[in-house]
Amino acid sequence: MTPAQTAMVADLSRVLDPAGIVTDPAAIAPWTVDWRQRWKGVTPAILAPRSTAEVAEVVRAAARHRVPLVPQGGNSSMVGGATPPEDGSALILSLRRMTAIRSLSPSLAVAEAGVILQTLNAAALTIGSRFPLTLGARGSATVGGLVSTNAGGTQVLRFGTMRGLVAGVEAVLADGTVHDGTGALAKDNRGYSLDQLLIGAEGTLGVVTAAALRLVPAVVARAVAWAGVADPAAALALLRRFQAAGDAVESFEILPAETLDAALAHLPDARAPLHGRHPWHLLIEATAASAEVEPPAAFVERVLAQALSDGLVADATIAASEAQAEAFWRLRDSLSDAERAQGPATQHDIAVPVDAMPRFMVEAAAACEARFPGTRASGFGHLGDGNIHFHVRAPRVVDRDRWFGKDAPAISRFVHDLVTQAGGTISAEHGIGQMKREELARLAPPGRLAALAAIKGALDPLGILNPGKLLAPASPPQ
Amino acid sequence: MTPAQTAMVADLSRVLDPAGIVTDPAAIAPWTVDWRQRWKGVTPAILAPRSTAEVAEVVRAAARHRVPLVPQGGNSSMVGGATPPEDGSALILSLRRMTAIRSLSPSLAVAEAGVILQTLNAAALTIGSRFPLTLGARGSATVGGLVSTNAGGTQVLRFGTMRGLVAGVEAVLADGTVHDGTGALAKDNRGYSLDQLLIGAEGTLGVVTAAALRLVPAVVARAVAWAGVADPAAALALLRRFQAAGDAVESFEILPAETLDAALAHLPDARAPLHGRHPWHLLIEATAASAEVEPPAAFVERVLAQALSDGLVADATIAASEAQAEAFWRLRDSLSDAERAQGPATQHDIAVPVDAMPRFMVEAAAACEARFPGTRASGFGHLGDGNIHFHVRAPRVVDRDRWFGKDAPAISRFVHDLVTQAGGTISAEHGIGQMKREELARLAPPGRLAALAAIKGALDPLGILNPGKLLAPASPPQ
């Protein structure tokens, strides 16, 4: 520990309970590496307060001693957003002990930052409601991280990202001020929205300690279908038919045949949902929150039957049971892991306008493979949001150091250029973190970058909140 | 004109067409007074660019010459937010000539800042869609003003405020940078949301030049009902019944008998919707965007019939024709004008949590009348949003100077204290502007005020954008 860190921890030992200051290297280790194992950070201590007041004390101590903090929830960032820097200068501020669901009503939950998404989902269900956001990491991702990354997931098509689901944020600002927006007034126009500013700020403007989250009525029936189509254009045409027929579709995921193959290889018990081979696959979920509307299965069957008879869809099946529905979803949720098991790759969480995505998927993959011979490029994900995870796999024979050190960054720049030219974003849902910071600096309009840096400088003048994430540090903390 | 203003206008005469620089005092005069005639400002010129590029030139010239700008749309601010300061230091930047609807699809319109709400509504209708926000000033309020004030109105219950309806903002920042968020990607996590920061910023952080706005399917059927109830608690109970029965209700407005009386007196041709006298009245609108769902009239009748038989509602009627529906709405939309015609009053646009509003309405009115003898206090408005317009009328015999100079401000402080104690907001939908600036400074947590001021200082360091609105100027522009 540096002298400043030692003094800060000594101060906090009078505020936090013994479990609130973790200095055992073995206990710290798992939290200094991101889950993709790309960033390995160093920290001498994890601070784990139990309340907003304690978080405020930690932040005040950090400001006093000029020790940076890395806020951390489930540590499931895809962009190194929660990993401490390598120089050991920062302490991790873990929110994982703040696990209270402070209130729960049919339309609103106020949950602390450390509540795990799956726990929140389960709590909402007990009162006949649901929090309509889910993602592969639901067993580890926390409310604080979901807010701070403006998380998306597989239900954005119908319910939007966190930005639309958060009714208010409680956070500790860099000066120790507690901002409490969880009163969740339906209307409040008292100046700039700090809540919205904190959503997606990746812990660089404040430490999210709780959030008021909108709930919707629980699902009473769902239909999960799997369909095979010729290309992404046919997939989008099918989505438009579903949307014209009603608003029940909440997931519309696309994946190419080779990605399905990878998932089937990765999951030993999994079976292909369709017979025969199709170039592209779709996972479609429709739900109903009331027994009085058309059953989702009937709705999905109606639209799919027409599409089959028109030749828009080559084959399709509706899960005959909840077990089969879960099996379909397990295939989808395993894609990241399955691709990781296939060897070195570089991933891109990108979006373009929805209508432009089918063509982009095909053309960008072809352009990539032509430019970088031996690579295999493909995208899967949230077609209905115009957001895919575009992965480029390394050639079979590859020098890993060269790949990760040189080829992968070059490929990423190439992909990001294509996306930018298409009016898209280099980060649709994962954020910027460490991974995309230089790319953001390279591609964002200078005026926008200047505005972001000005906001950061205004709200965190000492640079103590997650420095080096999203934006380059203005200067080392004094 | 000051020498700096003269030099700035000379610069801009090479950029703007002749109609873009208005210096005729008679042409300027109507735009220097707010519609409630509370604030009378002074300016030597109105600048009226026709394009975003021209707005950027105006802002750059303002920065160069250190001349503040007051962005202005329809000049229908309720809080003096678009009125220039009295010292003549600022020029008005009118967005009223930017009237293009740049694109229109079933789910999205990109409209320039000067597009009038009614025009946007009409344009959406031509393609079978609608922009689900309306308010009394729809014939003058512009897109830029609606975005900059995070406007609400009578449909927030179902569709939310502007914050949820804006998919992206185009704006000119204080350094002349054009921020373009109108690409309207469904997901985009490239750092802090400038779009959300500009919504509700009252033109103090940037000049909104266009916005991408979400559209929903047009209404194919609506039912407009009028009901009489004993008290606000019964009204909220009725709303909860409607919400439990479906999601078709999009307006649920409450007004007391004396406010209805004022409207009936103000509109010579208007008739009371119900026979007999009821302490409180409700205007309820339900809509359907498809002929395949339960007709709204049947839905409303079903819920009202049960409520009548239970005694929750004393009397109710459903408009038998569009003409009658319009007549009901005309009563509602005339309330502000009608109350203004009754003599001096002080108005408060406040919100508390929805469930707390019935009790608040009754108790706050009683507390006000007890504390300020001779006054009459009552609230009307958006019960479903927990947002009412709480008006306190002066005693019949009143010294106007004393009322506006001393009594009304004292009453407002009293009301705002009550609202703050109830966890509410002193500005639910009108914003802060000039009118509530000191009250915001008095009642907001100091840490929050410091954060707002830091953001303002970071994004408008020269203080050229709508100085003195929302926040006190940090220092006079140099």
C-alpha cells in the first residue's frame, strides 16, 4: 500500500466493519481480473461498505487522501470497466454487500446496487410483477453495474435498455454528496437529470448505490420459437411482420449456422432445434401478461405459418414445453462462452440503424474476411435493436501474442471504421471501459469528446472515480 | 446595442439572410414578454437562423463577442424561461424558422426545433401514426422548447414525458460544436448521454436544433368520459381500477367544482358535463390503436358502471360524439386562462408521489387557506402523474402590488415547503426558468446545486447560453 492508501484504510477502519476491508491477496485476486481474462489489475484492498452512508464515507476518504476508487458489482464487464489499473494505485469499492431490496410494489422496486439481477427478477415474480431486463450474466450482474453500463440484453426490443427502466438513481458523487433520485416522482423538472447522467457513466461520475426500477406485470404465457431463414434480410422482414401483427414479441435474436454449431459443440446435451441446415437461425419469444389477450403461441404460430407458406421462413418450430423453451434459450445464452472455447477471437458490440443491419452483417463479414485472410467473421444477437455481437475468429494456426497484440486491434479498428461509416456505434450495450477507450477517442467527434471530458472534470475534479475508464485521465490524481 | 452586440450582428449579417436579423422594436416586442406577462425583458435584436449550421455560426459569434443568447421557440414558457433579461445584454435566438420535418416513418419523426407541436401531430397523423404528447399550448409550443423543458402534458400517464419520447437530440453546444444524436440508434453506450442532459436543460447547456421523436400508432377509437366524485382519494381509487382493468387510459385529469365553475364562466358556450353538483370532477380518456381490442367506450363504461354501482363515483357520462369529447377537453384546456381571468393568483406546478397526492391536495389547500386568510387554494391537473397545478387565489379585495410583491412569494414559499416535506418537486413539468430559480436554490440539496452549477460551468464556461435561467449566473460574461 502507498502511504496515502494506508492512511485512508486506517481512517475507514473506524467506519467499516472488519469484513468491509479486504486485504487478503487470495480473497482479492478473483476481483482483479475481468471475466474474459483480458485485464489483470492490481489492488491492495477491497472496500465493501454496507450502506449508502458508508459508501459516502469511503468516497470522502478517497477524496481526502487522493486515492482512486474502482466501483465494482458482479465484475462481469465485457470491456474491463470494473478492473483496477495495473499500477496498484486504486482500491476496489465493492457494492456487493449492499443487497437490500428496499421496497417492492407492483410497478416499482427500489434495489441496492449489490442486488443480483436474478435475485431482483425472482423478488418481482413473488408479487406477480417482473423486471423486464435479462442477460446472460444475470447470475452475477448487479443493479449498480446494470445502471452504470446502461445494460441492454434480450428484451430491449419491447422494454428498452436500463435508461428507460430506471425511474431514479441513488448515488454518491465525488465530493461525498448523496444524490437521491429514488423518490421516483413521475415528473420532476428541477434542472439537469443527474439520474440520466449517471446511467451509463461507468462509475466515472458517481457511485451508484441504489436504483428505483420500473416493473411490469408478470408473464402469464410465453411462446418461444426457433426459425431458419436464408439471410438477415429475411429475418428482419419476419420481425416487421410480427411487429405489424401485434406488440407481443420481446426477443428476436439472430445467429448464423456456424455459431449454432459452436453452441451445440459447447453444450454436450444440446440438440439442434430444427432438422436440416439453414444459413441463419432466429430465436423468437412472445409473451402475454394477461390471459385475456391472444395466447402468444397462437400469435407466433399465425405469423410463422404465413411466413412459411410465403417462403420467407424455411422452417420453424415452437417450443412444445417450458423445458424446450429453456433449451432454446440455453443455446442463445451460451454463445459467448461457446465462441470463447473456439479459440482466439476479437469481439465487437456494435449497432447500426435497424433497417441497415441485415446488409451490414453480410457485407461487414465479407469485407473483414477479405481484408484479413484466414479469419472468420460473423455476427449474432439482437437484430430487432440493430445490435449484434460481431466476432472475428483468428485463423486456425495463429501466434496468440501476435493476434492479441497486433492483428485483433487492427481488425477492431477496421470493424469500427465500417460501423462509424454506417452511422453506427462502436458500443451498443457493453460500454467503453478500458477496451474501447482509445477507439472512442479516435472515432468520436472532437466536440463530443471535449464535452464528455468537461463533464468528467466538473463532477470529479480530483479524478478519483474509476480513472482511465471511458475517458483518459485528465492528469494523475494529486 | 452594445459595441459587442453591434459587432456580433455585423458578423452575422454575412451569414444570415435579412429576415434572420430582426431589429425593429415593434417586431421584437411580443417576444420579450412571457405569455403570463410576468417577465418583461429587453433585447435589441432577434436572430433567426434557418439551419443548424447557421445556429452554430450564431453561437460561435456569441462566444467570440461574449454576447449571451436566449434560445426561444413558441415563447410559451410558464416560468419565464425564454424571456430575455431586463438589462438588454442578451439577444434572442429564435428557432422559429427551423420548421422542417426532416423525416417521418411510422415509429420516428425527426423534426427541427421550430416545428409547432400541432403541426407535428398533424404530420404524424397523415401516415397513421401519432406523437403522443399534447398540451394546452400545442398551437404555439415548439419541438425545441418541448425538448428543452422536458414537457409533459395530458398523456404522460401512458406515454411519459418528453424524456421518454425523445430518441435523440441535435443541438449546438456553447463552443459551436454540433451534437447530433438524431441517428436514433436503439442502443448506444458511448459515454454520458448528452441527449438526456440537454432534455430539460432549458437551453442553458446547448441550443436544441432538432429531435428524433418516437411515434406510436394513431388512435382508431377513443372514449372521453366525465365523472363526479366526492374527493381526490375516490378519484385515485377509480384510476387504480382502470389501470387494473387494462392499459387504455391515457388521460386522467382532476379538477374541483370551483375550477369547473371558473371554466364555465370563462367559456360562454360551454355547458357543465354533469347534472347536479359534485365536489370533484374527472376527465378521463381511453384510446385504442387497433380495432381488434376492446373498444375504449366499452372499457370505460364497464369500469365506470361498476364504480357507480359501488358508490365510488357519484355520476358519470361518456361523450356521445367527437364534438362532445372536444367540448370536455375544451373545458380542461381552458383552465389556466379561466383562472387567470378570475384575478390575481399564484400558481404552483408541483408533484408528489402519486399515492400521496389525494391527501396532499386536500391538506395543502386547507393549510394554505388557514395560513393566508382570504385566499382560496385548489389544485387541478394530472392526478395519475401525481402532478397538479396548485393555485392560490388572492382575496377578493387585494392590493395587486402587495400581492405580487410580497404575499404571493410568501405563499409560494409556504407551498414549496409543504411539497418538499412530502418528498415532492417544486417543478413537475414547467421547469425552473426565472420564476423558480431562487426557490430551487433555497430548497435543493447543496450538493445537487453544486453538481448542476459544475455541469453548467463545464459546458458553458463563458455563460452565453440563457444566463440566469435555472441557475444564477456564475459571473457576468466577460
